[in-house]
Amino acid sequence: MVDKLRERYRKLNEEIAETCKKAGRSPDSVRVVTVTKTHPKEVLQAVLDAGWKDIGENRVQEIMEKVPYLRGEKTIHMVGHLQSNKITKVVPLIDWIQSVDSERLAEKLNRQCKTVGKKMNVLVQVNTSAEEAKSGCRPEEAPALCERVAACEYLEFRGLMTIGPWGGTEKETRACFRKLRSIGEQTRKYTELPFELSMGMTDDFRIAIEEGATIIRLGSYILGGRNY
């Protein structure tokens, strides 16, 4: 499986490089988080063995079941909605939370990180498509939330995350990503660390790169469907 993954990543790197060339960007400015939702720990280990160190998971339960068994260098991203009552379980196992969407969650997360003595990289999730089924703060709320996260002693504010519109047209998808980039221009002042825009998944990561994504979150593009 490792060889198969290496080939998929090679093709992905070619596509990222081509898209970045069109956008006048360096391919090195795009970070790939491999989203391994529903896949067993053996697949996560194969991803790491293939040389890709950023793993994204959507659910706390899956993080608890898989991450403790992984070997080697890794960076674990929580990319799904985080319920505040599960913070204590997940904080020791992850390095990034890409889905902070309220001051209440940020404050609880900060307290738990202080308890365990750990700094946490945080992205503020913004619901740029205004879809009710999606998590994320409203765009107009984002600057104040970013400022609050940046003020938390044990949270490292690192940027913004969004999910493109489900089934959206290219025009609608670009509008969402441009909105996040615009909010980023207002809020990057709250960190001295590299500022990240996490946007783009399997169906729209090329558009996201063209619109300034520095992190793309890919699952089925790399791993395919689960057939085991």
C-alpha cells in the first residue's frame, strides 16, 4: 500500500505544481493534510510511511482509537466539529484544531491546554457559504473571534478554515474562498507566525489553491473509497 500511496502523492504533487504555476505561486506554499476519516490505523501508518506527516481526522473517537498506535513523526489535525465536552480527551493527541468556531470553545480549549501544559495551533472556522448544516462562525464574527483566540495564552492563532459550498458552482466556490482570503487580510495581524488559509478538498482544491489556500484537506483523492 505504501508504494501505491507514494504514486498517488507523486501525481498530486504534479497537479499542485501545475495549479501553483498558473496562480504564480510556489508549490512549497501548499501543505497537504491527508484526511483519514473512517480508515483504520493501518492506513494512517501507511500514509506516514509514504512520507506524508499531516493527518486530519474529523471525529474525536477515531482520533482516540488510532493516533496512540501510530509510529514516527506526525502532525495530527482535528478538522471536524469539536464538542466542548470532548476537549479533555482530544487535546493530548492532536497538534492542530482547524475548527474553532466560538469564543466559548476557545476558552474551554485554552483552559484544558493550560492544564496539560500544551500550546495548541488553532484555525478559526468560518461558514463562508452560510449553509445552516455547516459549523463555523459567521464572516462578520470572525475578526473578533480571531482576536479572542490570539489573546488566549495556550492557543496559537494560525489562521482560518472554511469548507466550500456543497455542490456549488465554480463561481460560488470561488466567492467563498475569496471571502475567507479577505477575512484573512483583516486578521493576519493577530499572529506573528505563518498565517494559514485552510480551504479546498478533493472536489475544489485546485480552485482553493488559485484563491490562496496554504492548506488543502484531501481524503478520497488520495485514499479512494473504503473497500475493506
